[in-house]
Amino acid sequence: MGEPYDTEIPKRSPYRGRGYYMTGDVAIIQGELPSPAEIESIVTFRHPRGIVWIESLDGVTRTPRTRLIWGEAGEVRHKEDGYTFILDPQKVMFSMGNRMEKRRISALVRSSRNPERVADMFAGIGYFTIPLAGAGAQVHAMEINPAAYGYLERNIQENQLTDSVFLSLGDCRDQLEGTYDRIVMGHFAAISMLPEALAHAKPGTVLHIHTIGPAEEQVRQIVEGAGFSPSIEVHTVKKYRPNEWHVVHDVTLA
């Protein structure tokens, strides 16, 4: 107090520009192609290594269609909740909007000497697999996209979870084995694959079924048709697009 100083640091102005999120040191933009002014505002505010525009996610493999619109990209090391995710955002998807859902699901895992056996049917690079395994589950992680599967392997090793995860490359409907205590279905086409999942469930199994908008009655009909009595809770994850929401149905079987 009262000491001389060389310069005064100006107050940082709040960012009011185009929405984006950071994956590692690369900024990701979705939606409409950003204008040069919008790109410049992100560069000035955040100083990323590069900016990638994701136009869409294609097919069941959820392969991003992208364009590098500033700087450089390539592989990043993204930190989230104490875990490390290695990925190239121009080759595989990474959803920042699911962070709270990842925390919620991993907090539900039963911690005991008899760990839950969990199926992650659409594992990607390990979005749900890694926090589930970190919470004590034995996870069977399935992924159909070879690029994402390669990063899944690396991320399991990076987070020292190789003893807690069994990996399968291919269509998850063909990779399911035995019965599971919990089944994570983190794909918007999950309902179409619900019959295959139910063939590997039992009374007490909990399924987490992702959809765009609530689909409680459709889920109930399929589950009851498989001979189970379901208890269903619907959780909102995030807005997907105007007037539509990404939701998760927690289905407990009896």
C-alpha cells in the first residue's frame, strides 16, 4: 500500500462476442460460420492456438465435418474434472455441454468391493467411460469409429484406468456381452438400439438413454415389451437447438 508502481493494469472487459468453447488450447465454434469480426474477437480475448468451426457431426460414427478458420489445430490435451482427454477436434467429437451429466452419472456408481459392471455403448474417446471407471466401475467401452477408438485406448492409458476398462471396437449391438448393472446409451439414436441393450439387462439394471426431447412413453413401451417394469426419471442436459432439448432418461428395471 502506497508503494510506487511502473504501470497500471487496465480492467479486463467482459467477453460479449460469439459463443465458443475451448478444447485444450483450440477454440471450437458451432452453428453458423463465424464472421471475420467474430473470429477476431475470440482471438483477442482468448488467444487460442487455433479456431475450428464444426459444421456438423456425420452419421452413427459422429465424425465432425470441420474447417480450420484461424491459426493451427491438431491434437490437444484437454483437462476436465481431474482427467485428461487427448483428441484431435477435427477428427473426433468432444461435447463440452455434457460435463454436468458426466459428473451426475459417475456419482451414481455404487462404490463397494463388488464394483458395478457398466456398458458404455457409444464410448467415443471416453467421455463417460473415464469418469465411470474413475468412480470405481468396471466398464465395457464400445466404439464403432476407429479414430475415436484409438483416442479411447490412449485416454484409458493416460488416466491409468486400464485395469478398470474392457474395450471393444465395432457396432455396440454386436459387442454387448453378459448382463450389466448399468448401461449408458449416449447417442441420440439410442432408442433404436434399446431392444439390444435390454437383452443384456436384468431386474435392477439402470439404463441412461439420451434423446432429443422427452420420449418417456416410447421408452416405456419398449421396456415393457421386453418383460420389464420400468421406473423412469427424465433429466434435462442442455439446449440442443431452438425449442429442443438434450435429455436423458434414467430407467430402472424391475
